[in-house]
Amino acid sequence: MSREGLKKRINELEKQLSTQTQLIACLMRRTRQPGKELSIYRNRQESNNSSLLPSQYPFCTRRTESTGKKPGGQTGYKGETIEIHVGPVAVICCELCYCTHCRKDLSEFATEFAGKRQVIDIQPIRPEIIGHQIYRKRYGCGHVTHSDYPATG
């Protein structure tokens, strides 16, 4: 490298050293102030005191990680399921017509029961529309009398 190139390189390194020295001094001042913390640590926002979902909270540990248990049902826990109803409204039989592997026709082979499940479907609420009509009569004296709508409608 030429003498001019070396001088240029030394100047660049001196500028870089100066910048790094200033940065180190700034960081040292920050670490000497123990009262200063990041607000995220001081005012911990969690799912119970903010609109954050538990999965979005940055410092969240899953319950299974903190307790050491495996996810899912634990040994000895008796789970609960919805009971099968005796008389469903309709039964839909889902039989196979072809092999899902080789796509060959299965109509000549015997069918064997493999399982069942029920889907509980809540019917939509239908409004009951009741019409009310009122009438009027004119009496002999000329007065017109109206019937009234029911108080509930």
C-alpha cells in the first residue's frame, strides 16, 4: 500500500475509534443509573391488564414450560365429553365408493362399521310476527270510539 493510502486508512480508523469511544461512554453512563429501566419491564403489560393476547405477550412462558408438564391431558385426569343422544333427527351414512389410495371401485367389498359421532346443531331463532288491528265505531251521537293496541305490543 502507498504512503497516501496508509494515511487515508489511519484517518478512517481514527474516526471509527472516536465514534466507538463516544458510544462506549454513553452506554457506561446508562448502566450507572440503576433507577432507569425500560418501561416495558416497569409496567408489565400482560393479557390480563391490556388488550394483548397471551400469545402476543413478548415475555410469556407457556404454562407447560413453567410447570414442567407435557401439553395435553395429564395422567389420571378423567376427561369429559358430550354424551351421545339416543334418537338423533337424522343419521347420515358415509360409505366409501373408491379406495383413497389407488382410486379403485369398492362397491363389491363388504362394509364394516368404524365409528360414529354426532353434531349438535342449534337451529336459528325465527321471529314470531303477530299482527294487531284496531277498529273504530261511530256512535249515534257522532262520537268516534277507537279500540286500543295491546299494552305488550
